[in-house]
Amino acid sequence: MGERKFILLVEDNKDDELLMLRALQRNQIPNEVMVTRDGVEALDFLFATGAHVGRDVSQLPQVVLLDLKLPRVDGLEVLRRLRADPRTRLLPVVILTSSKEEADVMQSYALGANSYVRKPVDFAQFTETMRTLGIFWLLLNEIPPVPRVASS
Amino acid sequence: MASDARLGNKLGLASGVCSAFVGVLGLAVLVGWVLDIDLLERTHPPLGSMKPLSALAFAMSAGALWLQREPGRAGRTGRALGWAVALLGLVTVVEYVTGHEIGIERLLFGDAVRLESTLTPGRMSPVTAVHFILLGLAAALLDARAGRAHRPAEWLALAVALASLLALLGYLLGARSLYAVGSYPSIALHTTIGFLVAAAAVLLARPDHGLMRLITSATPGGHLARRMLPAALLVPAVLGLLRLRALRSGAVGFELGLALFCAANIVCFTGLVLWNARALAQLDESRRRAEDAVRASEESLAITLDSIGEAVVSTDADGRVGRMNPVAEALTGWREAEATGRDCDEVLRIVKADTRESLPSPVGRALRGDVVARPIERALLVARDGGEHAITGSSAPIRDASGVLRGAVVVLRDRAPEERAEQVLRESEARKAAVLEASLDCIVTMDHTGAIVELNGAAERDFGFTRAAAIGRQLGDLMIPVALRERHRLGVERYLADGQSRILGRRIELSALRADGSVFPAELTVSRIHSTGPPMFTGTIRDITERQRAAEALQASESRFRRLFESGLIGIVVADSSGVICDANDAFLRMVGSSRDALTAGLLDWGELAPPTGPGTDRPAHPPPGEQPVERELHCRDGGRVPVLLGVTQLDETSTIAFALDLRERRRAEAAIASLRRERASDAKFRALLEAAADATIITDRYGIVMLVNGRTEVMFGFPREEILGQPAGRLVRGAAPDGARGELGSTVELVGRRKDGSDFLIEVSVSPIETEDGLLVSNSIRDITQRKEAEAVLRRARDEAEIAIGELEAFSYSVAHDLRTPLRAINGFSSALLEDWGERLDDEAREYLSRIRGGASNMGQLIDALLTLSGVSRVGLLREPVDLTQLAKEVAAQLSGGEPGRRVDFAIEDGLEQMGDPQLLRVVLENLLGNSWKFTSRQKASHIQFGSAPGEAAVYYVRDDGAGFDMKYADKLFTPFQRLHQPGEFSGTGIGLATVHRIVRRHGGRIWAEAAEDRGATFWFTLSG
């Protein structure tokens, strides 16, 4: 992937994935979306391990949209590992989930989530939400420069 | 040059003998002349005759020398005689020289001299006259000196001796020219001998002066001279005579004679020299040894002097300082080197201690031969720097072996250390005396004879006699009662005999005698004073009359107390400050049913026996000492209670003593009387009532003693009535039951009851007072709650299980609710996608259906959210903090108005409403209630919504609207989940909102209710209990 501003979506539900892509599309957000199906895949992608060995680690997404309920490694664990690694410590992560449980919200922010967004059931609201997210994280927000860390 | 004194004496004697010989010779010749005894005049004709004048001169010379044997007054006469002899000689010489005859001979001796056939008859020869001049001068000048060490008398005498020796040799060898001068008369042989002897007498008269001193000295020179001189005089003379005889006899030729003479001389003198050399060598050797010995002796003397603790100064015979030891240097301030040779009195300036006047010089005294070691006392030595030292000392002359005074020695001792020691001793003595006097005990010192040596003021006081009267008296007679005197005497005797004592160093009690004859008990300790000399003893005697009296009083008091303690009438306890009982009598142990073993083991604790009474007080376990005795109950270890009358007093600083009078008998008697009285007086109905009661009922007095029980009690506890009556009710419960009679009247407590067989069971006891004419009684209604407790336990378990199950269920439904949202989102999302992308291809009906699918999914999403909220209300923790309800309501109102800006709704929100509670949950309450009002007023053009509170003890809040309202007959369904009072078409809603509100209000400990009428608005009231 070149010097493009892309989005990493971590979502196991294909329905949600489809709806999200549609919402982005309808909001004229042209950025490429990289989709990973669970926590392990997401981490492999970001740290260029496993199936993604050889990927340029310095190519980080503009924002990670992270579901909490994920197979294998859940969203909170993914977040913890991202924040523990100097390369991804400052990577913007938006929690995008069905839960509005207070414990989940608190824990996410405690682990360093940049934002916590609940997926609305209503598609109109959902589209609106995605639009807002897109504008903010892809257009308005300046991401920090990629730290110079020797890749493993 | 030391001269040999003994030799000197001998020579002096020899001089006297020579003088006497000369005198006798002269006198004998004179007598011979006077009586004309020829033999005396002339010994042998060819040897010449001694003239009378010569004889006279000899006698005068002898007199001169005799008189001058010792230097003294007679010496003057001696010298005059000497001069007279010289004058005689001189006159004779003048006669010969001038040829003029003076005729002294005739003048003196008349015609006797004429018989002489010589030219000058009776006149002595000129040689003789010269001899007499020399001899006379020698005798006259015997003690005169010419220049240093030159004595003319010696030389004169030597000249006489030499001349007469020549004359003698002339006679011996037949050489006339040696004794006669020309035709003048010759000197007679015995005159010659007289001159020789007289010269010897002169020389020997002063053996310690001049040449003679050398000869007589103990030096090797003197030694040598004494050995050689006789040989030097005799050997040549004898050898010469022998040689002459040999020559005259013709047996030996001249040359041979001379050779033999020389050889004999050589042999004699060589032998003599060798003999002397050996003697000298021996002498030198012995002298060297002596010198070594002297040096060693001097060194040891020097070391001795240096190490001696006293100042030692020695002087020579002139009183000049010779040696000083370091102590002397320190004392005087003079260095030995500086002082040596100075006058000793300059170095040792000694003055009288009191008057500072000079004392006679000790050296001077010693040199004058003053008494040896005469002490110097009360004197001060003035040091060189003017400092004064108190000294004692002595001086003595130094004499050598022959008794000659060689000098003096002064020994001085610095008295400063001694004076300090004396001062210390004096002070110590003074202190001891002060202690002795100050002592409260009598202190008496006795010597080995038993006589009193010293006693102090206390002894004077206690024994009643004065020191003056006591000292010197026998202690036994004065201080010891008659009955004990013999023992005292024997004791002292035994100690003196074998050192054994039964008294020394021990404390004994005995009787002592006062001066007035009275006897008092005393405590005595005797110690021996260790000193030189016979032993002395010091006794310390204390009058113990008072002590004995006190001891007796104490004993009496103790025995009284012991009788009381052991009487058994009253319980006596001694407890320490922590409440542990240290001692108790049998009566007390019986009272509380304890054993002495338990007491000894420290198991009895006052705090347990009499625990603090009254709720919430920390009153001491027993009344403070000094208060009036109080009635209390003691808690026995077996659970029984013993009523006692308790008096407490402080025993000492750390312990208290308590007296407990057992009131049980009295209580029983009282109870029996009361019971009798009651039985007579009480209503039969009361008894019937009691018996009919479903609960076991026990009536006690206010001390907890059982007075009445009913049949249920007997059944419940298994005790026959007789065994309970009169006993403490506490026996029927386990452990320390609350004191029903005192503390908790009117209350209900749960206790553990104890049956007769010892088994326990749960009871509930209701305690209520009964005022009777006999005073306060207590009724205890007792219910066996074993079954109830079991049922409660079952119920509690069921509830716990249910709670767990509910918790699990809620967690499950929460999870499910979340998961349900995902498919709803898919339904909604894809319906929307269909509508948006393919809507134009569908007919109206299909679009309608898709819209309904979307709406249904949305509704279900809201429903799930509402359910989640509802479940969250009971699951999340409840905060309690001040919440500004007014502010909260305004925010909600603004939110609602913002959502539908077109509506005209007037919100009236009361100011200053503040409430303790959970802000999040209270927001949910207001959102629901105000939201409902907003919703149900949506059909009207204008509406009013109020939020406020009704005044009262606890605030009652309300939310009021003038909307659709509802029929009050459905009010009971308002707060049930999913219950709706309106058609979904009329007003939207999930049916969960009020259920949620209801639950929040309940969780805040409040209540909620509603008032409403259809189309006339509704009011929801709720309270929150802070």
C-alpha cells in the first residue's frame, strides 16, 4: 500500500462490515478500507506478522475502527497491545461496538482509546455516525508522524 | 700526702727516747766532771773526752727538744734553751777565731776543766761548737718555717747528722781528720754519737712535717724511704769497715778489697731494689684494688643518694658542699654543679617555722662534733627562689676510719607530703567523728579489756550517762544487764583466746541497761576495729523498743484480720490493679463455687466475677474504694449468680480488698416469703393465665432469682418446677446472658437456652417488668425459636440462590440484548439499502412493507436499550452525592425542546431543589418522567409541564403536565415493564420507562405514585430518602 490514508476496520460480522462500507461510500469517503476479521489478524496486519509478514510496518492506517467482541483476541486486548508497542502507541483507535456498558466504555478509555462510538440500530443514524467519524478522523485529524523504530 | 698516724706516734715516742738519751748522756758526763769520774768524762782516751760545757749543751738541747715534744706553752722555754745552746757554740767559735778566752767553762765549772792537758783546756772542740750552733738553732727553730714546706730545723739537723756521721765514720775507719781540725781539740766519740742521736731527735720530733712527713707518709714514697734509708746508712758503712779490716789484716789486697766492696754494694743494693720493687708492685696492686672498691662503693653511694627519698647534702671538713642528691637539688633549687664548693649554709638556708629566724647551721654543728643525728624540727628550708618547704632532718659529722673529721652530711625530709597525709587523716577523722555523732544509733567503742574507749551522742542520750562518766569504765558493768554480763565477759575472753565469736558481724537482739537501771530491747552489731595493737570493738546499738511495740501491734492486728479472714462469715478477696484475684478466703471461694486451685492458678478474675454493669459504661468492676457497700451480683463460673453486699477498700497502692456478704440465703428467704404472700394474695386467674400461656414464662425478682414458672417452662427446659424456683434464672441460659432484670426491660433478645440434660436450643426472650406491691418483678416470656430459625435459614438460602440466579439471568439478558442489536442493525440497514437503491422499482406496497421492517427493527432496538437501562439500574452501584435536581430538570427540558423546536411547551421548574442520590440514575428518572409529559402533551397546541416539590419532612417531588393523562383504574399497571396504557399508534414508547423509574426510586429508598384523569393531565409523585 502506498502513501494512502486508509482505514483499518476490525469487524467479525460481515453484515456490519457491509453496512459500514456502504455508509462510508454514501458519505463519499473514498479512503481504502482494510478489513480484518478478528484481533489476531488485526495485530498481524499492524505488526507485519503471521499472514502479513513482509508488509511495511511504517504504513499505518489513518484510524483503526475496532469492535470489542471479536473472536480469538478481543478488542480490548488488541487495544492493550497496540498501546504497549511504541510503533502503535499513538495510532488513533475508535471503539465501534454494540455495547454501551459502562465498564466497557471505562476500560476502553483507560486503555487509551481515542473515541468510543456505539453502533446505532437505525441505519440512518448509523450512516450519520460513520459520516461524522469519517470527517473527523480522515479529514480533520492530523495523525502523529510514524515513530522511527527498527522493525522486527 | 697522708701520713701514717701510728707511725707518727711511734716516731714521736722515738724522738722522746732520743732526747732522753741525749739528756742522760749530757747529765752523766756533767756528773762525771763534777765527781771526777773518768769513765764518764772520756770513754776511751784516744777517743777524746766530752767537755763539761758540751755535756751541759747536750743536756740543754735534750731539754729543749723534750719540752717541744708537743706544741704548747712549754715550747717557749724549749726554744730559749735552743737559743742558749746555739749561743754557747757561737761563743766557743768566737773564742777560737779571736783567740780571746772568755772562760765560760771556768766560770761555770771552776778548776775542774784545768786538768785537761790541751791548749785550751776544758774548751769544747771547734767542730763540736759548730755542731752545737746548728743543733741549738734546730731546737730553737723546731716549728719555724722558711718558705713553703721548708723547715730550717730539718736541714740544720740533717747537717748535724751528716757532720757527726762523718766524725763517727772517722773514728770507725781511723781517719782523724774527720773528727779533729788541726791542733784543736777533737770531737769525742760519744759526743759524736750524742750529736747523731740529737739530730735524730730533732728530725723525729715533727714526723708529719717536711722531709720526715715524706718518710713517715703511707705513700709508696714513704714506704720506699723507710725501707731504703737504713740500708743506705748502714750497708756502705759496714762494708767499708769490713773492707778496711780486711785490708789492714793483709789478707786482701787493695784492688781486691775494692772489687769486693763494689760487688757487695751492688749485690746488696740490687737485692734491696728488687725487694722494694716487689713490695711497691704489691702495694700498687692492692691500692688499685682498693681504688676499685672505693669507686664501686662511691658509685653505689651515688646511686643510693640519688634514689633516696630525702635530700642529702654532704660537705667537706670546711663546710663546703661536696655532693647533693636530686631530692636536695629539687628542694633547695640549687644544681649540684652550682652548689659544689659553696658554703653549705648558703645552699641550705634553714629558718624556724614560726619566727623565721635563722637556725644554727646543721653543718657547723656537725663539724664542731655536735651530737650525731641531732634532729632539725619545726624548720623551713628557704629555697634558692625564696620558696619555703617545711622540713625535718638531721646532720652528722663524717669521720674516716682513723676518726679524722672529713666533713658533714645533712639529711632533710620535705614534710609537704606528710603534712598532706596528716591533713587528710585529720579530715577523715573529723568526718568520722561527725558521722559518729550524727548517727541515730548508739555507737560505743570498747578495747580488749572491755573498757569503753569512745561513745557518741546517741549513746549518751539512749543510755543516759555522759561521755566523761563512761569512758574508761567497763562496758559490761555500764551497759549490760547483770544477767548477761557473764556471757559478755566470756565472749570477749573467748574471742581474745581463739578469735571465735558468735557476735561479730551479726545482728543480734538483746537487752541493754540504762544508767537509771531500766532495761530496753536493743539491736546490736559488733565489728572489730582492725588496727595494730590489741583488738578494739565497735558496737552499734539501736533502741528497738518502738519497733518491737509496732511489731507486736502488727502481729495482733494481723491475727485479728486472719481470724476474720478465716471466719467463713464473709467473703474476702484481694485483687490487684488489673483485677486478678491474688487471695481469697474459703468463704468467698465457696460463694462463687470456685476452688483454691483455680485461685492459685490465677484463673479468678474480678472483672469476670463482677463485670461492669450498665450499657455503654466503663465503670470499674467494683465500686471505687470508700463508697458505701452496694448490692451486686457475682457471676459464677458455672453461670450462676450470687447476690452479695459488696464493700471495697484500697488495700495498698496496687491492690484492693473486697468484702462480700452472701445474700443468697436472705434472697431465698425473701423469695419464699414473697412467694407465700403472693400465693395467698395472688389472683387464681393470673396463675391460670400463666399456665395457659403458649410461651414458657418465668417470673423473677429484680436480681434474677426465679419466683414463679409455668408448666411450659418445665416442659421446655426439662426442669421440675422445684429445681428452678429460688435459683438464678441465668442458669437456664448458656453463657453470659444479658441481665434481663436490669438492662433490657421491655426488650426481646435471642439467647441460647440450656435444658436440664445440658442440650442447647435457641430461645427468644421477651422481658417485661411487673410492678407489684412487693416491688419490681420481671416476667420473661420464652419461646423456642429453633424451628423458626431453621425456616429462616432455609428462606435465606433460597433467597441467596435466587439472587444469584437473577444476577446470572441479568448478565445473560444483558449479553443477549447486545447481541440482538446486531441482527436488528442488519435488518434495518439492508431494508434501508433496498429502499434507497431499488425503491423506485418497487411499488408502494413493497416500500410500505420495507418501511415497516425498518420501523420494527428500530423499535426493537429502542426496546432493547430500554431493557438494558432497566437492568443496569439494578446492577450498577448506587452513588450518593448531592444532585442539583433543578439543574438536571432544566437540562432535560432543554434537550426535549431542542428535539422538537416547533412545540409550545411551558416548563415551570422549581429552583433550589437539591437531593442526595446517584446523578446518573436521577437523570434517567427525570428524562423518563419529563419525557412522558412531553410525549403525552404532544397533541396539544400549548402545554404546561411542572417540576417541583411539596414541602414536608422529606421532600416529595412531582412532575405534572396537562396532557392526555390516564384512567386511574390502570394506575397499578403503570410501573410494570412493557405495560402501556396507550395504543402504540397514539404515543410511541417502550413500556419500560416507568418501570425503570420505579426501580430507581425504590433503590433510592423512595416511593413513586401517580394521580391522573383521562385528558386532564397526570402528576407523578416521588420521594427519595436522601
